[in-house]
Amino acid sequence: MSETFTFLKNNINQPIICTDCEKEFIDRQNSKESLQDFLKIDVGLTDFGVQIWCQRHQQNVCHFDFEGIRLKADFRCLKQKKYN
């Protein structure tokens, strides 16, 4: 893959999660489910920036306020080829 598209891969190294979900997940006995599968998070654009919302607890996790600055965004989706 071209170096110009590496930023479109999953490069998350510090996930942003709901603190209440994190506490509940740690207290759970079922360790077969991953934290990623346990979370019910919505991420989307607002009038001011980007919000991360916890559906499980109906609360804000984080809101990025761009203070009127227009940032570049890339909504292209790179799909991996399936090999038979």
C-alpha cells in the first residue's frame, strides 16, 4: 500500500473510552468479551467539532471543539482484499 494512505489504516494507540464502561468492564466476570466489543460508542460531527458519546451510559465521553477552525478530513475507506 502506498505510503500516502497509511494514515487511513487503524493507527489508534491510545483509545478514548467511557470511564464508566471501563469500570464496569473491569468488574465483569466474563473475560471472553473484549473492551472494544463491550463499548457502545458513537462518534460524529457536531456544530462545533467532533463528539464521542457513550450509548450505554447516555453521556459525553469527549468533545473536540475546533473553535471555528476547519480541519482537513479524509472519509475514504480502504477495504482489504479478501483472498479465497
